[in-house]
Amino acid sequence: MNAAEAWRRAHVQLLAKSIGELSYEQLLSPCEAGEGSFELRLASGVIYRFKAWRGVWDHLRVSPSAIVREFEGVTGPATDAGQFFVDAKDELGMDEIVLGNFLEEMQSTLVADAEILARSEGLGVRALADWDGLRLQSVLPGHPKILLNKGRLGWGARDLELYAPESGTSFELEWLAVTTGRHDGNLRAGGDPESAAAEMLSPEELVAFRARLRGAGHDPEAAVFLPVHPWQWERVVRIHFAGELANGRLVHLGKGGGNYRPQISLRTLSCEAYPKRDDVKLPLSILNTSAVRGIPARYATSAPAIASELARICREDEILRASEVEVLADRASLAYVNPTFSRVPGAPYRYHETLGALWRESVESKLAKGEKGILAGALFYQDFEGRSLVGEFVRRSGLGFEAWLARYFDAVVVPLYHLQLRQGIGLVAHGQNVVVRLRDDAPCGVFLKDFQGDLRLSSEASVPETLGRHLDRLPPHYLIHDLVTGHFLTVLRFVSETLRESDGFAERDFYRILSERIGVYLERTQVGPLDARLDLRGERVQRVLLNKVRFKIGYADSVERPLPMLGGELLNPLRAETTHV
């Protein structure tokens, strides 16, 4: 595929996604204009016509191959996503300042999408099903709900080539030493970061780093080593921590630890030569999807303890253990608080999250022979021929679609629901923090990871003191809402649509099976009537809006990360009388 065709495809795919998702968010109101045909009339006088079908979650699945734009009597193919947002800015509520920033973020997303399209041409799902989970991330389209999911504001073209997952590259990390060790008042630590850092380095590198510290007049035995993403080092740390580097509280040691490959989340990196080693998560002060991707210092002291406690619960709970639920534990963490910005607690959050590291068990360290671990968000991948990755796994497993899906729901949804009902712990289980364990291409378990900000507790449950001390408490039905929003509407909505589109498997059957598996679980475990607020099969669920938030708040700095908004309620397809299509 040449560059022009990849660029065109990136535009029309973003355009189709935008019309569908913004209609779902109730910002656009297309009208049916015949079977499978829709018409969108905008206040600007522009009309868009397209082919689509409506899924069970009130989402239009728009075909990118047949979108037409009409304005002042001139009609032609719609191939410019930027023009669409200019045309629809009144409906979207964007002023021109926000729109200009939005178009900048759009350009970066399109560049990345075009690169993925060019690299994945000729790669069908039959080939991709053989790839390991990390390699597979390099061709995934990203967050299915957020339109500009690869904005990466702050990166230039060279940075994308060096550090983006779709580039297929790997790189070495920079290293610092906190010379005053854990006694430094700006350092926050959890677990055993000294050992975690040492495991990343070769014996020769450790000797060299210690020699550099001695040569600079510091005690290497007292120092704490800290890896830094090379972009963060050049663009942020060298400037924001110039005083600490000048006075020797921080010492730059150079590169080390071998090459690391970025996961789709960008700031989490996997060791290329030794994939069973810990992954390392590092701050990146770039705006990507909804927030600047730093690491808050408050997580440094709590992350290992939270993960350890959750892992214990999964081991000791009979249902979670039988379902093969495992935690990819955060083994250690560090954060170095910037002494300048710490004097201004109300400064933008990005200034407080610039230097730190979190070490997490890798998926590869947990897999047995014949197993693989893939992000839940990979299941709705479709190749150039329209074939689905989930359909390929079903065919390889030798199971039918119903049996395969039943195993998925038993391995993923039921344990997450059980964790909420019985343990009072809710995880916003989206497509990146849930890793599906496949054995002979069939779901057999799940890995949970990355709990910072996505793990909450029921206000009515008795929970371990370790969790209660660090996590927010919410009414129990909020946790159910987290499961519906995070997994049903951000993962399963797109899996069910993909199965219908690529494999002819009806959505009504998809959600019938899910409802049945939830029913089997409740019959087996529930004592007494279930609180209606906690029933996943209730009549209606909330519609969460993500893109509308950006249109409303724009791109200005804020003290806290932005929060989602709510739209009109949705009929729940898990309720038998509302299941259709």
C-alpha cells in the first residue's frame, strides 16, 4: 500500500468511527434514508450520507467505503476527516480554539493510523493469530471509543519512529541514581525497587554504574537506581530536575538494561531479549487519549501493596482460583517528586508526575506451553479482508462460537462480577488492563493488571485494611456500573459487532449466552435475592461519553485528570426482552 492510499484509508476509517461514536454519544442525529442508508444534516449546511447498521447498544456501525459529502449541490466521496469536524463543530460544541487543538491531535492520530495500515497490509488474521500478545499490539487500532486515540501531543515525527509501538522498534533506557537513597525527602517508594532495578541491569552495567557514582563522590550502596524513558529524559527531566542534577542529588548514569519495546499504552515497556522479565512503566509527559501519561507519586507507595493483596484474594477465593484469575503484580515502584512544583499543590497534575517507575510482572512470565495472553481489546481486530481475529481463534480452537464465547464469559466476565459481588472490589475492566489467557486458542483464564485509578471498593463491603487505606470507596452499584462501562461498552460492544459483521454471529445470541452464563453463576453462588441495583441484567444501563468531554473542556491544563460524562440511558441487551438484532 502506498502512502497516499494509507493516508486516504486512515481518514475514511476515522470518519466512519467518528460518525458512529458521536451518534452513540448523542451529539449527532443521523436519520434513516432507506434500508441500511443514513443521512446526517448539519447546521453548516453540509449533508453526509452513508451506509450503516445499528447494534444492540444503539451504536451505528458505519461503513467507511460509502460515505458521501454534499454541500451547495456538490457531491463527492468524503475522504477528509478534518473537514468533517469543521462541518460538524456546532453540533459538537467546539469553539475554534478547541477545534484547532483537536485537529492537531487528529493529525498525529492519522499519521499513526496510516503507519499501522501500511505495515499490516497483507497480514491476515491467520498470521496474526500466531503472534504473541506484545507483537500483536503493534497493529491494533487502539481505543475503540476515543476518536483520537493516538494523539501523543508532544511527540514529533522522529519520536513516533523511535518510540511508538507501530514502528516496531525497541530502545535502551536512560538511568539515574538518587544518591541520597530512600532518605531523600522527595523519593516515594513501594516494594523493593532496588532489586527490581538491579534485575534489569547486567552485572557489568551494575559495576559501571557504581564506579561512576564513586567517581562522583557518592556512595553507590546508598543510591537508588531509576530507569527513565529516553524521550522523558531529554524533554522533561533534564529541564525540570536541572537543580537536582546540578547538586548531585540525581546523577545521570547513561543508558543500560538492554532494549525495551513499547506496549500499546506507550509508557509500559517489555524487555525484548528476556520477555519473562518484569515490564516497566515509565512517565511520559505527552497528552494521549484522555490525559497526560505521567505516574502520580501517590501510586508509588501503594501500588505493590494493592497488587499483592489483590493477588492473595484471587488465590484464596475458590471461584477466582478455579477461573484461573491471576494478577500481574506491581512488584515495586518509585516516584521522585519535583521539589519546585511540589510547592504548588494546585499546579496542573502533569507537573507532579514526571519522574518515577513501576515494575510489573510480565504476561510471558505467567504463560505455560501452548498458551498466549492477548489484550481483550485485540479481539475485535479485523483484517483487510474483513475477517475477525476472534473468529480465527474460534475456528482454531475447534469450538463453535457459542462454546467459545461461553468460555470467555466464564473466564473473564463472571470472575470480574464475582470480585465485585463477593469481595467488594471493582475494576474498570477495559481492553488494556484485561489480558485473556488462551490455551489452544480457547479462553481459559484472565490476567488483571494496571490498577492505578481503575480499582475501587464497595462502601458496604468489609475489605482488607491494605486496600481500604489506599482505594476510594463507592456505593456498590457504582462498581457494577464500572463493569458495564469498562467491559461491556468498551470491549464487548465491539466484539459482538465484529462477530456479526465478520462471522455472521447474531448479537442477540452473543448477549443471550452472556446472560445465561451470569445466570448460571448466580444460581450457583447467590444466597437470597440479588439486589436489583447489582444485577447486570437490569433493564437499563448508563451511557458514558468520552469524546464529549474533550469538546467541552478543551486542551487547557487542569489540576485533576478529566472525568467522563453521562448521556441518555441504554436498553440492556442482557435483558431478554430487549435483546435484538
